[in-house]
Amino acid sequence: MTNPYYDPYRILTRVYQGGAHLKIALAEEPIEELHRARTVKTAYGVLEHDGYLSLCIRTFAPKPPKAPVRIVLKIALYHLIYLGKPRYAVTDTAVDLLKRMGKGGAAGFVNAFLRSFEPDAVALPGGDEGLALQSNFPLAVLRELRARYGKRAEDIVLARSKGVTVRFVRGMENYLGREHLDTPFPSVKIFGRFARDGGFDCGDYTFQSVGSVAICAAVEGCGSLLDACAAPGGKSVLLAEKCGQVTACELHPHRVSLIQSYCARMGAGNVTALCKDSAAFEPAWEGAFDGVLCDVPCSGLGTVAENPDLALRFGEKDLEGIARTQFAILANCARYVKKGGALYYSTCSVLEEENDAVVDKFLREQGGFCTEEANSPLAHEKTAFGLQFLPDEAFGAGFYLSKMRRKA
């Protein structure tokens, strides 16, 4: 189908109706390569503005449209409002898509909706409710950030990704003629646009977030390191440069394969990838590692700028279960640290209940460990037990790190 809204429609249907992660849907769905950039921009844009686009539909639709029509409307509204496309072109394309999909019965409604739509007639709520719609941040999270950071919370939730982050191994000078941002890490640059080429396949560079690099930079070199929740493998590969042997664990076999592929591409021969549940005790590993990194599963709410679909799946009740899993992994993997060894706990969250609260509970209940000051050249806030990086100062990313030491 040649309609330009068709590929974004398929991707967004998997996200909205199938619960798929946006990045996975984009990787798995066949997309017309000639217009991949347009499809990716549309899919991300719709999800970044999902709350406001939903408000637009509620304002102008006499009753809630069915899911397929709602998705088409969001795509059309995104092109109309944020990309400035002509109204007639947007309307014709949306109507054409519905007819091609056999949903011609909704074409008249969509045609009338788009021809009558006026952004000025959409009343944005005041206060934090309006800011939540603008920022795509869950209202409950925004309120928690407001209580903690005051007016700065607005900058935190409105922060956007600065572009594509690339970590170079060699040949960086060949790419620096392009417009880019420097980071506190000399081999890491952020580009507005960066098309993958042969240098990626031969391991000259990789795509790795500033947060991931910052966490690795805070981990001290050692003989043996356990990366407890390692997929897709970026941290394991980078840490392999300063650790003698890295053991990388993942719960699911297909994610272990991702780590193995990553290591092969980057030439990291001292990484062993294993399929292991990091919350389940492995007796042979007790006291076996000089260092253990627990980059645990989390809400991901520090990465909303890069993963706008996260807001669709967030539920306040989910945090309790997430925190239990985080604690279970940390408490179990702590047993693998040698006396005098280092234990690291990290998340890509901005919520205290996933960060300091988990470390506090661990230190109170487990014993045998004490916190140790961690430092980073990337802007951060010091917390009771670690470092909190916030999106407004860390290139759009929010994450947390705590460093602990097992008492000798």
C-alpha cells in the first residue's frame, strides 16, 4: 500500500492495541525503506503527543471513535499540528487510508472532523494536568517530581532527547564534520542525524546512551565482573575494556542472543553471556566476583523522551511489583560479591521508590555492605545513597546509580 500513513498506522496499532514496545515494533514490522525516516518520525511524534492528541479527539468527536479510526486521526492530527502539513493533503490521505483498509464507513466522519478541527478550540487544562498532557508524563509521576524538585519539575518532564548518541571505538575523526554535541565522555558524541554505515558492522562505533556510558564510567576496573541484567549488551561490552572477565546474564534466551551478537560485532571476547534468573541464587557464584552490576528492570520513566510509549503502560500499582523485583535481584546478587568487592545498583528511573528506597531497604535488611561515594563528569544530583541524573541536565536521560562496598 502506497499511502504514507499506512506504515505508521501498522506500527502504532501494535503499540496501542498489541502492547508492543515501539522500538520492537519498528524493528520487526516491514517498513517501506524509502520512507522509513518519515514513518519513524510519525510513530514517535504521535506517541510523544498522545495525551494532547487524545484531548483533541475528545474535544471534536461527538462520541469516542473506534481504535483504528482513533489511530488514523492521531496520525493525521500530528501531521496537521506538528508538521504543518496542508489540511487538504492530511484529510485526503487519512480518508484514502480508511477506504483502502475497508473502513470507508468512517471516512465521512474523519473527513468532517479534520476539516472542522481548530487547535485554538482545544482547551488545555491548567496546572500539572495540562503539563502532563504536554509532556506525556503520567500525572502522578509529575506530581511526585513537583514535590521533590519544585518548578524544576517542568524542565525535567519537558526535556527531549538531543539526538542519536554514538560511542566510538575508532575512526571518530571521520564523523566529526557532521553537526554534533560533545559529552563529558570523549568517545561519545550526540548527532542530530546519524545513518548507520559499514563502521557499525565492523565495530568502529555503536549506539549507546549517555546514561549507559555514565554508569560504566563509574564502575571500577576489576578482574571479574557480573553484569546481572545485561541485554542488549552495551554495558557488558564497554566494561569488558577495563575488566578481565565479564559474565553477562539475562532471563530470556533471545536476549542472551542479543548480547552474544553485540559482543561478536564489537570484538569483546572476554564476555560470557548466560541465560540466568538474577533473582535466583546460584551457589557456585557465592563470593566469586570482584564487582557486580545490577542494572535492574524498572519503570523506565527517566527515558520517556526516547521511549514515549512508556507512558501508555505506566500504572502506579505496578511500581510496588517493580520495586520488589529490584530488591530481589539486588539482595540475591549481593551474595556474589567478594569481601571488599563493589556492588552497583542502577535504574533508568527518576522515582525515589525505585532508587534510594530500594538501596535503603537493602542496607537495612541485608547488612555487610556500606555505600561508597560515586562520581561522574555528567551533571547529577547527590542523593542519600547515590547519584540521580535528570533529563534536563543529562541530555534528555534520567537514571540512577548507587555504589556499595562489601565489608572485608
